[in-house]
Amino acid sequence: MKGVVLDDVALLMAESDTVATAIDDLDDGRRIAGEGRDLSLSEDVPFGHKIALVAHDPGDEVRKYGEVIGRATDPIAPGEWVHTHNCESTRGRGDLAAAGEEVAE
């Protein structure tokens, strides 16, 4: 398997990623350690969803698979659930490309 499993509950695909993927339903307050990281979840994170490993300000790139997959729309603290309420996808966004903005392919 590629990537690194953090504390048996989250998958980090690339060292440069700013999020990891929950490989189980995770409860608020769950601590995750590994690969020099130690954070506590600030809310429940469903299986398959993203967990912030670092702080993101609005407009910051969200990286997964070693690639930019989106941008933060709101402040995101380490340990928060990253989803459509605080992140927008930049993948396949022809509207952004037409406006001259950088988009992920």
C-alpha cells in the first residue's frame, strides 16, 4: 500500500499533504499521532473524509495525493473535518481556468 497509516486510523498519501483520510469513523477528541504529527480531532470525522493536518487560511491550498485538490473557503484548524463546508474543489474547474486562475487537473 502506498502512503502511511497514522495511528491505525488515517491515511497520509504523501509527505506534502495537508490532509489525511479517515479509514474509520472517528470521534471528536480522538488523538492521532505518527510521522511527527500529534493532533486531536475537534469534531467527528466520517470514514473516507479528510482531516486537516495543518492550519489553513481561506484561499490556502488543500493537498492530498501530493497534489492540490482544493482551496480552503474558511479557516481550518488542525484536527478539523475538511469537506464542502470549508473547502472547495479546484479539480476540473473549467470556470476557474477560463478566468485565468490556477486549477488542478
